[in-house]
Amino acid sequence: MAFFRSLVKSGALTVLACYGWLRVRLSNKPTLLILTYHRILPADAPERAAEQPGMVTSPQALEDHIRFVRKLGAEPIHLSDWLDRNSQGKTLPRLSVAFTFDDGWQDNYQYAYPTLKAQNAPATIFLVTQMINTGKTFWPEQVLSLLTTQTIPKNDSSFDWLRPHLPLEPAPGANRPLSLLEADEVIARLKSLEDATILEALEQVYASHPEVAPTETSRSILNGSELTEMAQNGLVMYGAHTRHHYRLNRLKDGKILKEEIVDCLQDLNSLGEAAIPVFCYPNGDITGKGENLVSDTYKAACTTKTGWNLTGCNPYDLHRFNLHDGNSHSTRTLLATIGRGLL
């Protein structure tokens, strides 16, 4: 039975890959594929132990993707260039690909940038501006690290906020740290809470248990000198991803909503010509008031909706393909991911 399921899965993957290849090759209208990445880490990188699997791509896979899209006849292009040419009615390549990276991870400089430079592939990094030049990281990584290295005490009030989101049924050997996949499921459930609530709760945990507080032995987020170097010769440009990565549909305070969207662009403009007025919604979460602020402040916005973008598309509703090792580790899986997103 397991062999049969594997055979069916492999066949479905091949069908989707063929469909993706045909749709891309036979498109007769100028088309933009936006490929989205988060973290770029080698297979043996220790950071993978406390990272959501759907967030990580290997440097080799990124290089393979760049080489493959060129074999498809695609032209790697800056996202802002495609948007400008599209809005001005200028001639566009039949198939364009924009490489984008969300969040501003330090490994984008350490592992992605050398590949982009070697392949002369332009890219856009969407920055969380108030995280730059800090030793901070995002709450999912903090929670993952906590859950995969510690056993959560049963009667400790500092963990009361977390306990309802832990696995409901005790697993074998439940008095242990969670596996990465178990912890990843907890992250999904925690997204019912506001980001600020989770961050405040984590600070209370660290105050009560300083031994589990993150150590700043390594920096997770890009700093100013790395941003400057990557922007040399116009290879890498920077878009806005809010100031603190707050999910906009969870923000009730209009002042904070404005700061996250509008003030983020003000932060970004300190980077000079490398900054572009393009917004990227954290987690894809959109709210009506947030949409209005974005359209009043930026020239375009990326969503988490899957698909391609054709000439004349709504620049505030850009679709992308989110890639990671699980769905793009080979040419077939990459094409299948594209095919699935175009169904």
C-alpha cells in the first residue's frame, strides 16, 4: 500500500510539473513569475534545528532555480523594473522572473548573495526595518527554540499563554521537548494571538527563566553594512515588510497600523536608491484600512496569493510562488509547485 501511495504521489507530481512547464512555455502574453524565499541555509546549518521547514531553501537549490529559469527562456529582472515598465506600457520580456526574499535574514547575505552575484541575478529583499542592526529575531524562531530544547513545566504560570496551544494528546515520551514538526504546529496555532502579545509573553518567560533566554552569540537579521554591500552595482534592492513584522489584520490600534506601513517606508528611504516603494504583507494578512494605507504610500504590494502576473495586472495584488526545500528541491518539484499554483 505504501508503494502504491508513493507511485500515485510521484505520478501526480509529474503531471503537475508537465502542466507547469506547458503553461509557462506556451504563455503568449508578457508574464512575471515572482519567486519568494525566506532563509537560505546549507543542509548542515545549525539554524535549521529551530526553523520552520517551509522557511528554508539550500544555496544549491537557489542556484539551480536561477539556472533553470534561464533555460526556460526567462529573464531575471528587478521587481521594480518590471512594475515600472508595465505601468508605462513599455515592452516587456515574454517571461520575466523576479527573485524576492522576505524578512531580511542575515543568511541572505551570507549564502544567497554570493549566488546572486555569481549568476548576476537581481533580487529584492523585503526588510522588517526596526530589526535591522539588532540582535533580535522573530517570535516563531524564539518559540521553536524554546519548544525543541525545553520541557514546558506543568504548573508554571509564566507559560500559561503557551499551554493551550501545545499538543492536546500526550505523545509517547511526552515529558520531553517537542520535535520540530510538533513545534511547527504550535506556531500555526499561536497565530490566533497578536504578535505583540506573544513577544510580551516571551519576555516574561525570559524574566522568570533567564537560562532559556536567547543568547546573542549570532545575529539573525541583516545589518547596515551588509545591506550597503549587496546594493552595490544595483544587484539587490529593498522593499518594505513593516517595521516589526506585525500581522496587519491583528492590529487594532490605527496609529500602530500606520507606523508599521507608512513609517516603514520612511525607515527604508535611509537606504537611498536601493529602496523601492513596494510593500510585502507579513504572513499575507491584509486588512481594509491597511490596504488603503499601502495604496496611498506604495506603488505596488506583494501578497501570499499563488500564481503569475500578467501585463495590466493589479500592482497591489501581486501573486508569488513561495519556495523552500520541500517544494522545490528538484526541477520536477519546482515545476510542480508552479503548476499547482496555476491550476
